[in-house]
Amino acid sequence: MTTQETQSPATLAFPTGFVWGAATSAYQIEGAVAEGGRGRSIWDTFAAIPGRVVNGEHGRVAVDHYNRYPEDVKLMAEMGLTAYRFSVSWPRIQPDGSGAVNQQGLDFYSRLVDELLGAGIDPWVTLYHWDLPQALEDAGGWPSRDTAYRFADYAVEVHAALADRVKHFSTINEPWCAAFLGYASGEHAPGRREPAQAIRAAHHLNLAHGLSVRAMREQNLGTEIGGCVNLYTVAPATGSEADLDAARRIDGLQNRFFLDALLTGSYPADVLQDLSAVTDLDFIQDGDLEIIGAPLDVVMVNYYSPFTVSGTPGGAASAAAAPTDTGSPWVGSEHVSFVTSGLPVTAMGWEIDASCLTELLMRVTRTYPAVDLVVSENGAAFDDVLTDDGSVHDSGRVGYIDAHLRACHTAIEAGAPLKGYFAWSLMDNFEWAWGYGKRFGLVYVDRESLRRIPKDSALWYAETIRSGGLPGQAE
């Protein structure tokens, strides 16, 4: 892998030891859904239902990372990545979500870890990225309290098997999405539209996080353990009382419900009040929040875009929308609308504002107990085109990542304990309900041959890593 042009010497240098990574998730890349003893997941079931995923696409093959991982690790090494964040497929480890471990599944991740370490790349393991074993969904899914305990059992099995070589584990990726897109709007698997059950799911996802943190700590294997949240800045469209209340509500359900629980062991009183018309919260048991608030080594922050919201009907509709027929994920605040603010957008219709990443990192730094931070996902989909000469000139993605890395640098300079950055995504993959039409990758994947082709953004990122930072902007 070579760059087309060399950057000027880095004047925005990142700290020594800063983690330069890229990220993926199991269902989006692995394929091989019937290989190696893997059980069925909710995404296998969901994607098989007509109308749930654009063009009826699915992850049965995805980009075949299960079989092509040595090639993919080689690409990572050529890019100069110092770390790779990937998720473990729960149904590969426990096909029915509990009970005996499938050794073939553990062996796959063990081989992947060894391949990474052999290439000088630090593996960062995420234990859950939305692929719940279907057997557990059949027993109630995340609205069932038992699922949280089954997750803790699964977590300790993976932790015990890999902790001799893996030093960084995170629990649940974006619990907001798993709860509210899975059980309220129905945009994601399992596709249920049951607002009260979505709130139960959110609490049990938090509980699963806390139970697994406690259980892994008890193994005393010397690993760093974190939680992962997707955060948004939330701005009111105007200064009206209705819009200010809308911003409070969405910030509460999206950000504070999870940050407060994980970092302070409490739920925001105003959010509980917003939800009181939907549920009596009887599923929150004594001691749950103490478990959820177990101390963490790192908070993983996923950031893509800001929100602008209105509580007044008739606002300018946001360009971002679900790809299929869905309900609202905003339980208790379904009246809130999301509006455009005139910023540039990605192919997802998501507005671009890198300064909001600085704002979020500083908010966590200043508001919550001290904890290391990592940007664990950040990236953009654009309409990438493979040219006749075999190149992909994705200048929009280069500009997006450049701006967000500068936002990271600004946060570090202001005192944020930011230790690393993971671009989303290593390569084009299955983008959930959007299927394969939205490309987030640094590496282009041809849908027919599955050939991997580094985009200009991969070449640029490789040079940024080699330089240890970014060139200064012209005055």
C-alpha cells in the first residue's frame, strides 16, 4: 500500500502511544452463518423477513471475513493500524445463548487474535454488537431479565479464553440502538414495536453490562474493561420552550440515560419522569444501579453526527430517515421531530459537524468521574465509485476523518483523556437495514468478487498514522 502523495510533517502531533485503529462488527463482515457450529442470531431471522432490509439483503456471506481474515489482517498491517476493534458473535460461542461453549467458535477468534498479534496489531474485543442468539429472543429477548445473566455467563467464557492475549474488552456496543431500534421502532432486529418493552430492554442491556464487568473483574486476568455508548450533541431548533424541552428529552434518552447509569450508577430523574407514562419501571430492582455503575477503565464513544430537534410540529424534516417502514424509537417523546440545520450531509443523510465530537468528549470529561476515553467509531458513508484504473477517490471521507481527528486533537489539548481513535469502518460491509448500499469502509469491497481495494482514505489514514498526526492547516 502506497500513498499518492506525502503529507507535510505533522504539526498536530498526537500523544505517544495514541491508538490508531479501525473497527468492524461480526454480523456485518463475517458471513459463514452456518459454519463452525454457529447458531442462529436475531439478524439472521430479521433479514430473512421481506421488507426488513433494503433489497432483501442479508449477512449470510457478508464480506466473508470468517474465511478471509488473514487477507484482511494483512490490509490492516499495510495501513499501519496499531489496533483493531472487532466484535465476537455470541451465537458462534453459544449457539443457543447459554450452556456449553462451541469450541470451534472460540478457536476462530483465537486464530484471529494470533494473526493480529503476529502483525503487530492490538486486538480490542467487543462482546456484543447486536447479534443476540435467536433462542434467547424466543425466550423473551432483552426485555427479559434473564438475558442479562446469560450475557454475563457468555462474557466470562470469552474473557477467559482470550485474556491471555487480549488486554482490551468492551461489553455492549451502543445499547441505545439495541434497545430502541430493536424493540421500539423495529428498524433493527428483532423488529419489535413495543415501547414499554424497549425501556425494559434498555435497563437489562445496562444490567448485562454491569454484571459482565463484575464477572470479568472477578477472573482477575489483568484486562482493561469498558462500556460503549453512541453519543450525539442535541440542539434545539429555536429558543422556544417546546424546542428546549425536546432537546432535553432526546439528550436524556440518547445520552444521559446510559452515561449516568454507567458512570454514576443512577438514572436521570427527568428521563424517568418522561418514561413514566409508558412504564412503572418495576423491572429496576434494588442493587441494579450499583451493579451497572461498576468502575470502568475506559468509555468507548461512538460519534457520527449532531441532532437538531423541535417539539413544535411543522419543522423542516431531517434528510436522515430509516430505510424501511418503522415506528419511533423515542419512547415517551414521539412528538419530537428532527430537523435540518443546513450542514453538509453524508450518504446516510447525517449532518457533518466535527466540532460536536470535541464538545461531547469535553462533556464526558467535565461532567463525569475521571475515566479514559476512546473514540471507538467515527466515519461516514459516501457514494464511492471504483474507477477504471482500480482506484476509489473518496475525498469526502478523507475530509470527514481529517476534521474529526482534528476535533480529537482539540479535545486532548483541552484536557480530555482521549487515548485512541477507531475509524468506522475497516471495509465496506452489511449496513444493517440498509443492506450493502451504504459504504463506510476505508477499503472498498466489490460485491461480486469480494475483492478488497484500499480507497484513497485508507492511503491517507496510513500516512497519518505513519506521521503520528496531521499537517497544520494553512493560515
